[in-house]
Amino acid sequence: VDIGTDLVDFVVDRNTHKHGKYMPGKHILSVAGVVLMFYMFGASMSFYRNVSDMLKAEEETIRQQHRLLMQREQANLDNRAKTEFLSRMSHELRTPLNAILGIAEGLQEHYYGSLNEKQSRSVEIIEESGRHLLTLINDILDVAKIESGHLTLDIEVLSVKHICEASLQFIRQTAL
């Protein structure tokens, strides 16, 4: 009989000794030891394997793999929907924003007539705020493109001082 290296349950009363005394901890026998014992004494042996627990575990594993596959498919669908939403929303936001920026530029160049100092300052704030908003929209789109694998990052050294000064300039202008 080829038993292999798997554990096999034996049809023997594993909790009693030949004299009828209970022997806790003595019921674990190696496969080789049992085979040798039966061979030496000429006894017949019966082997069985209880596979119901293994089958239950395998079925649960299959169910879990199916659930994970379904969750991954749903996540992919959600990600595509998010990317499409961001793309459409960015277009819907950029179109009117570009119109606002174009009008602001026309006002700054006195295309619609001359402006006093306060009006010029207000138009300048409108233009800078619009460009800042356009940058944020583009950044959101870039993140969506990175997540979908359509854009790669270019890592470069930036001056923190320059970024802080630009931020302060933007805040300072709106505070005045």
C-alpha cells in the first residue's frame, strides 16, 4: 500500500491500551510505525481518510476566491467610472474657466475699454485665481491618468521657498 507522506487515520481504538487502560497522548502513531507493527504481527490493516474537512475548506477557498474576483471586477468598474467622471467634469469646468480667463485677459489688455486701478487689480485677481483653479483641475486629471497608467511621473527637485513665496503671493492678493 502506497501511503505517501499524508496523515492517515487508522481504524483502531486509539485511546486505549491493550490492557484496557486509557493512554492519553499515546494515540498518535507514525504511519511507518503502524505499517511495521501490522507487518510484523501479520495483522490486516484498514486505512481511511476523512476528506470532508478538506473538501469543506477547498469549497470555502473557492467561494472566497470568487468573492475576491467579483470585488476586483467591481473595483475596476468603479475606477473606470471615476476616471470617466473626472474627465467629463474637468472638461465641463475647463470650458467656462477658459472663457473667464479669456475675458479677464481682454480686460487687462483694455480690449473692452480702460480700467481704473481698482478694476485692474480685481481683474488680475480673477485671472490668477482662474489659473490656480485650472492648475488644480489639471492636477486632478493627472492623478486620474497616473492611476489608470496613462501618465508617468517626472520626478524633479523643486524649491520649497519658491512654492511658499508663490502661495503667499496668491493669499496676500486675496487678503487685500
